[in-house]
Amino acid sequence: MTEATLHHDPSLGTPEQLANPDYTPPLAKAVPLGIQHVLAMFASNVTPAIIVAGAAGFGFGSDSPEFPNLIYMIQMSMLFAGIATLFQTIGMGPVGSRLPIVQGTSFAFLPIMIPAVAGQGTAGLAGLMTGIVIGGIFHFTLGSVVGRIRYALPPLVTGLIVLMIGLALIRVGIQYSAGGVPKIGTPDYGTLAMWIPALTVVIVTVAIKFFTRGLISVAAVLIGLFAGYVVALAMGQVSFGNVARAATFALPDPFRWGVEFNAAIIIGMCFMAVISAIETVGDVSGITKGGAGREATDREISGATYADGLGTAIAGIFGGLPNTSFSQNVGLISITGVMSRHVVTIGAIFLILCGLLPKVGAVVSTVPINVLGGGVIVMFGMVCAAGVNMLSEVTWSRRNMVIFAISLSVGFGLQLEPEALQHLPETLRILLTSGLLPAAALSISLNLLLPDDF
């Protein structure tokens, strides 16, 4: 019996029922619990789409002719997070863990996606989406082997990779808070007017997280973004012009940006699929331990990985970004003690409905880039913190220190100084300067090759 079920709400069910994924609490309780899961992941789920659009150079500014494409990407983030979540909770044959796993757009792929589309506008999305589809198919195949490759990815390796992901992204938070790419080189960049809403987000998020409990604490980032949004609105930084232009209802558009094969993107996506699969294994284990006090079964782990890959591949076909299990929702299950997969199914249906309503995406897109920057500072900082937390499980012998030092130095160094590889072929240069591939390749190889008593 878990700590959460020891203090459960009797109106939800008995402790034995709450630990059963197939149990459905009373509908009056199940619906709010499902929406609670959506609130916990909403901001993190739509943020990658906004960042990718910003990196590509479209979507910001009410006069941008490509603004509808940003709305579409936000819409797909919600729609396919919901669909991928249904793959997990309901399942189809071997696909799906049949556990209360919430899927959402993954931050982990951003270090690959940002350089893949940088400055290309929507022209860069054909290669990106093709890479996402192929990477998703590769991710799907990992479902049959993920249990056998876990030995090669101990906390030393996975912690370093997660830390590298966070380090690759924290610059985005500062850049957005100062006004974003559109304002770089202008007098407005980095002004106090830009920073006030961003800092409001950070301050309110921290205050909510540490001085409240329950749902309010879980939705701290979302509430922080709302507070920053109100400040930006009062400062005249919010425009609603595009909300009226957005359609009331729209279906997804397959291959909206075409098909283009880019080796660097495809290899990068397949590599990150391995990392995402290992993250999902951890989330599945966290859910079964936190919600039911047991270890995850092999079928649950493989089913969750199959669902990850299938959700990503289908999302890519329709212009969505890669999906993965969301760790913040794992923590929410531990807090509520409710293991019901049907509760999460209700949340997934809510996400799908939002994804079919472009006006919801248009409202999300009114959030000024500096407000988003405040949220990104918190979110990407937490990615770094998660990596450090994983590294805390490592025994810091001389061997492990050498592996960490070399992998971090080479990976992060190439990320900071990409021109050091300017004479390499373009595909290889893109892969290496992401920092993730060299750091992962070195840490995995050295961990397998160096003797334990080094």
C-alpha cells in the first residue's frame, strides 16, 4: 500500500480499488481528476511547438502570413497528446501499457528539432516531420528490445543525457524572456518591459509550488504563466487579433508540409527515440511503484514503448511533434493515489476536443513570447535538475568521474563552439554540434569498455 492510499479520499473508493488501473471512480470525481492531469501538463505540452515555430522564424506577430501555421502546430500538440494517451490507457493488442500514463510533446527532441528548422520558415518542416515519422517507427520497434538494452543506460548515462538536454535549452528561456528572436538587435530586446512579465511567471510559479498544496501546486507553471499573461496584458503586450481569424473547428491535415528525407534529422530522431524510450521505462516504473506499490511488468513496459512510437509516428504524419510519457503526471498519481487509467482517458478526450478547436490554439498563441520565456526558464531548469537528480544515484568513483568529465566536455563544448567542426560534412556536423550525440556515444561506450576497477 502506498503512502498516497493511506490518506486517500474514501469517496473515491477503497485503497484496493484506487491501486487498480481498471477501476473507475465515481464520474463526479473522475472528470475533475482527468482535467487535473491536463492542467498539470498543458503548458509543457504546447511549449515545444511554439519554440520550434520561433526557431523556424514564423508565427510571431499578428501580421505574419504564416501565423495560422503556429496555431495549427499548437492544435496538433493537443490533439495527438490526447490520441497518444488513448494508445496508452485503452491500448490495441500489444500497444499500450493500460496504465494511467499521460503522453505529451517531448522537450527531449528540441535540441535536434531547433537546428533542423532554424531560419527556414515552414520550408524546414517537411524534413522535420519526415524525420519524426521515421523516428517514431524506429521508436515503436524498441518496444520489443527496450528491456534488454537498459543495462547499457545506467543513471550515469541517462542523467548526463538529461542534463545535456536541459543545458542545450536554457538559453531559449533567457532569449525569450528578453523578447525573443524577433527583437534581437533592436532597442526593445532585454528591456525592463520585457523582463517584468517573465520574472512574474518565475516568482509566481515558485510561490505557488512551495506554499500551496494539491491541484494548485501541481499546476504551478500554468498559474505562473497566467499571472505573467495578466501583467503583459496590463502592459499592452497582448493581441487578440488572431483569435477571431481562427476557425471554430478543423481536422488535421496529413503531410501538410510535404515529405523530405534529411539524414541528420532522421538519425537524430532515432537516437533521441532511444532516450525517450528509457525515460518512458522510468515513468512506467514510477507509476506502478507510486500508485500500486509494485514493479512494472515486462508487458507494461513494452506496451508503453510501442504506444510512444506509434503516437510519435502518427503525430508526424499530421504535423505534430514527438510524443513521450509526461513525468509530472507520474508525480500527480503518487499524490492522488488514483491509479485508474480511465481517469486519464477522460483527460485525453478533453485534449482531443481542444485539438479540434483552432480557437483554443489561437488563444494559447496570444501568450507573449517573454511570458512564455519565464515558464521556459522554470521548465528547462527542471530538466537540468532532473538530470542532476538522476546523477545523484551514481557512485562517484574515479572511473565514473572520468566518463562524466570527458562526455560532458566534448558534448557541451561542441554545442558551445559549433564552428570547431566547420570542415566536416553537413550531416555529421549537425549531429555532433547538438552535443547530445557525442555526449551519449562517449558515455555509453566508455561505460561499457572501461573496467570497473579503473
